[in-house]
Amino acid sequence: MNKDKKLLNTKDLCEYLGVGTSTAIKLIKNPSATYVIRIGSRYFVNKTLLDTFLDQHTGLGKGAF
């Protein structure tokens, strides 16, 4: 996966998060996921928005240490 990518497909998301395909698909198909972008019939994850979401929901945001 190219680290400069802004949009991640399912395969890239699996690599980035270290999760399996079914877990990645669950994250993408979640209707409240603000980090998902749909282009045509394909789903992508905005990496910046995903990082922000993870920081907010894991307590690992800036200043956590």
C-alpha cells in the first residue's frame, strides 16, 4: 500500500488496520461511518477521516501521552 494514498480500498484498509476482509467490510458498510466515500458502486475510506475517527474513539489523540 502506498502510504501517500488518501483513499483506501478494502484491501488497503485490511493492510492499514491489520484486520480481515469481513471486518473491513463491516466498517465500510456501517451507515454511521463518516470516513466512507462511495464512488459509483465502489466504497473507499478517507484515510485522514479514519485516522481522526480512530484517535477520537481510542483515546490516542494528540496529547494522549
